[in-house]
Amino acid sequence: MPTDRGCPPSCDGQAAAARTTHIDVTVMMNALLCCLPGTSTSTHGRSFVLGQSRVVGPEGGCVGVEQRVTVALPGCACPDVVVGP
């Protein structure tokens, strides 16, 4: 964050913020690659495609990461509908 006098953060402060954001992205990617395949009983695991990662912010002194993931869900097995008496 800028100081009360409007001066930008120091180079060390900016480097620390960038390092933290990079660690957050890496942790999120590792979690998705590690855990998402195990959420299916299929022998090949759950099918998914990792999309674009995007750093959002800063806003209010905070930075976030948006990760797009497309996940294949099982088909709908709707029961037969009985019409009439």
C-alpha cells in the first residue's frame, strides 16, 4: 500500500507481495492437480481442463487469483417418468 504521503511501496515490499501471489498460484495449481482427479470413482479419475490463471486486484490492499477449471460431471440418469394412473 502507498504510505500516508502517497509514496509507493518499497521494492522489497513489492517483491514480497509478488512472491506471496506466486506462492498462492502455485498452491492452488498443486491442489487442483493433486486432489481433483481423486474426486471420481472412475479408474482414470475425474476429467478436467485447467484454464487461464489471472491475478486480480489490487483492490483495498488485497490481491487475488482467479483460476478457471472445466470439470466433466457424470451424465444425468433421470428416472423413467410414469404418466397417467
